Amino acid sequence: MRRVSLLLRRGGRCIDSRGRRSLLPRTRMSSRSRLQSAPPRTPWPDPVMFGLMLLVALAVYWPALRGEFIWDDDAHVTRVDLRSLGGLWRIWFEPGATQQFYPLLHSAFWMEHKLWGDAPIGYHLVNVGLHAGAATLFAMLLRRLAVPGAWLAGILFLVHPVCVESVAWISEQKNTLSLVLYLVAAHAYLRFEGKRSPGIYALATAVFVLALLTKTVTASLPAALLVVGWWRHGRLEWRRDVAPLLPWFVAGAVSGLFTAHFERVLIGAEGADFALEWADRLVLAGRVFWFYAGKLLWPGELMFFYPRWTIDAGLWWQWLFLAAGIALLGGLAWWARRARGPLAVALLFGGSLFPVLGFFNVYPFLFSYVADHFQYLASLSVFALAGAGLSRLEMTARWAAVVALSLVLGVLSWRQAGMYRDPFTLYETTLERNPACWMAHTNLGIALVESGRADLALAHHEEALRLRPEYAKGEHNYGKALNHLGRFAEAVAPLRRAVALKPDFASAHNELGAALMSTGRTEEGVLHLETAVSLSRDFGMAHWNLGLALALSERVKEALPHFEAAVRLMPGDVDVRLELSLALASESRYAEAIVQLEKALELRPDSVAAHQQLALVLRDLGRAAEAEAHEREAVRLERSGGR
């Protein structure tokens, strides 16, 4: 006879036969509903369940595994100046060395680059594995809390399309890795609650700090644990529930303030685009809350960039979102006398979203107030409620619903993952769904320039400037595309506007300097290139351009340090090494010039220019036989189409 865990009433609490509290209402229940509320068991051990989760995740995210780097992936993965041991030191101890101060995340990327370099598939596999791990840990956490439908909730989280952005976008490893650490810390803390062991508490605290060092949104964990404690016990006690979490609240607050400062100062989340009054921020918070809830319930028309709403607290209807949210919380608070679970879910959802509700400035608010990856963590509470709800169905109906939902959501996620195949697919799809998205036009234009199709990029940069005029980066991108087409005289005007709008814009100074240099205004070009280098010491292209400008001005000694810096920052660029070798040879530093030319030939054996330059240097040293060999090779390569 099958054993069934029946719900019993003990001391005013709803407890199953093994002493675990239930998410279900504390009302009189029939034997049938008691059967349905029993927490499900899994027929396989947890490692096997993880393996199954991983297989499903690989199937769902298969299109993304072949995906390329997109948008800001290069700032996380491919930065040359951070790949050494010195770079690892900078990641941890030099705020500003990375795009955001998430040292554990960037250390993970540092390690991954040692393993598979610039091959995107390695990073994609890690992200998919972390997502499967998070889904497994989430289900195990719900099981620990005796929430019915734990594995059902985990499966829904695994295959839901809203999660695709966090998994298919390499940069969002900050989401997947931080969530794994968040859930491990939660498991450890709940174990500490049962044993009160200082060692377990120290472990939980250490993992929580690691989560903060991966992404600050995990600062919501101590508040989430208090909500869980209230749901389990019906009230909070200072010594049991609150006091142990005080250090966590302090750590989370410090981390959050630090990140908010970085968003404002280093990333640029300030200015007119972020100047919302507090009334506007309240209106925005209500709308954001319902947007994310709606996308979980109906994941249609998902986009990489959503339209940016016009927020105006003076419009009465915009307050309806906040009013509806307050009404929902009020109704759930009243219902909490019978069942605390729904209110706990709402508090967990809203609390986890708090950092992105609009009360703090984050850079993506520049182009949209919402993004799918913002609710990766917060969505867990809704999936927990969905799993508990599905578990109340009869067995046949339950599994029919789960299979149908999983298939539909999985197919939608599979299709959504294909959007991340490459930058062109991503931004073209975004423009199909959001034609007025200036950021998508901007990024598509940049991708076209980088792929050698600058002529096609011009139209997108012009449209981006039409949609968002007086924007420094837009003017810069337009000028840069003109530079790539060799239309240097035309590039000067937009690049001048860019530096006028944003005087500390290093890349704009670099492009303007290059354009001026190419139109014969070398002296003025040098001034802008020197400004670019002073603004960004690790800007390899600016060092190279400044070296060229100085060399053309017959200031070779001054040019040499900049060529050397360019080689250090762009070690795989053959042309930079050729320029450095010319400068070294002109200063009679032949041995060093030969080293650079030999390295250039290692990188590009079919380089005609490298063979020719090496032949000249060798002749100057009286090594005629070696010089002739390189001259013959240069001729052979030239005839066969060498570069």
C-alpha cells in the first residue's frame, strides 16, 4: 500500500506527517485534497535529476550554443589587458578595471578564457550548465521547505522563455552564476537554522558574499529568508530569525551602494535620461512589477530591447499600476490569515525586483526600463507558486499539464534562443518587434562596421540619430563608420559634435584624431589622440594612432612608447607590430625590430609586408643571404595572393 503524507493540524500550524510545514491554506481539507498536497518525491537521486535537467537545458538552448559574442561580451571575455595574472589582480583590487565591479564573475571569465580562449561555445556551455544547476538547486530548496510541486517548479524555471536572455547571452553569466551561489547560500542558511552550527553559518555567509561579488542583486537574499521564516512560522523572532541575518543586510547594503555608485560614475547612469522625480519612480515601479508578472504568465513578444515608456506622474492612469499592486498586496495580506503562501510569493517577487523597479539608476534605463534578465532571480517565487498549484491536480491531469506546459515553453525558448545566434539576427529581430529602438539601430550599425560593411551601417546610424538626436555615442558611431569608408572629411563634423557633447569620450577623440590626421591636420589630430590616451590608458587603438601621428611628424622617439603600448594591448595585431618594427629600425634598434617582425610572421606567415621589412632590416645588418630568402618569399606570396 502506497504511503501518503497526510496534513495534520498541530498547534495552529499546517504540518505534514513528517513535521514539515505546507504552503497550502490552513483550512479543513478533504482526504482527497490532502493526498494532492503531499510534497512529491522523485524516483531518482538529486545528481540524476541534475543530469536530466542538463539534458533538457541542452536541448532547449541548442540554437544558442552555436551563438557568437554579442554586444558587451567583449568587455567581459575578450579584453586582452586582463588576461594575465596582473589582470586577475586588477579584477579584484582595481575598481574600474572591469565594466562592473563583480570580481568573482570576471575571475570566472578569466579562468574560462584560459580553458577555451575566444571560442564562444565554452562560455555558452557553462551558462547552460549553471542554469540547469540553478533549476536543480531551486527544486531541492523547495523540497527542503516542503513546498508541493518542487520539481515541477524547477522544470518550469528551466524551460521558461523569460530565462533565455540570461542563459543565451554570455555576459549574463553574472545572472546564472550568482543565482547558483544565492541558492547554495540559502540551502546552507536553512541548514544552519536547524543545527545552529557556527561552521555552517560561516559557510553560508561566505557563499552569500561570493554571490554579492558576482552580482549585487543577490543582496535581497536576507530579506527573502525573513519572508520564508515568516511563512514557515507565522511570525519572526529576533534571536532566531533576525539577528543572524543582520551581517548579511549590512554586506548587501554596502555592496548595493557600491554598485549604485559605479553605475552612476563609471557606466554613466546619470543625467537627464535618468532624472525622474520620486512620484515618477513610484509610477514606474508599479508598471515594472506588472510587466514582469505579465511576461511570466504570457511570454509573448519577448525582446532584447523593449520600448522605453514615457513616465509621467501627472497622468492619472499611470498610477493605476501602483494602485493595483497595493490592492493585490492588501488582498493577500487579508488572505494571509488563512494562507501565508501567496503573500510570501508576492513579497519575494517584488522584493527581488526592488533593485530594478526604478528607485535606483541602472544604465539600461537609458533605452528601456525593463529587460528579461532583470527578473531571472525574482521569477523563482512565481514558479514556486505555479508548481504548488499544479501539484494539487489529480496525478493524470497534473502530468498532462506539466508535459504540455514544458513542451510549449520549451519550444518557445528554443525559438527565442535562436535570436542570439549572432548580432545581426539579434538586432534585426529586435527591430522587427520594436522598430523605433535607436539602440538596436546603433548596435546593428556597429556590428556591420566590424564585419566590414560600413556602407550598410550608415543608414542605421542615421536612423539612430534621428530617433535620438544630440547623442554623443550616436555621433561617434556615425563618424566612425565614415572613417571606415575612408570619408575622413565627412567624419570630422559628427565627431566634433560627439566630443562637444561628451568631452571625456575617449573613443570619439581617437576617431576625430584619426580623421584629422588623414585630412592633413596632423597637429590638431595629435592633440585629440593625446586626449584619448590620457582618458583611457588601456586604449590600444588610440596609442597606435598617436604613434602613427607622431611618426608622421618625425617625432619617432615620442612615437615608440605608444607603439609599444599598442603591441602590449593588441598583441595579436600584425599591423601594429609592423609599425613598431619600422620605428625601432629607424632608431637603429635592429635586434628589437627583428623580434617584432618574427612575431608578426608567427601570427601571419603570409604577410608580404613583414617579409619585406625583415629583409630590409637584415640587409642593414649585412645578413644578405637571410634577406634574400625573405625577399623571395615576399615575391612568391605576392604572386599567390598573400597579404
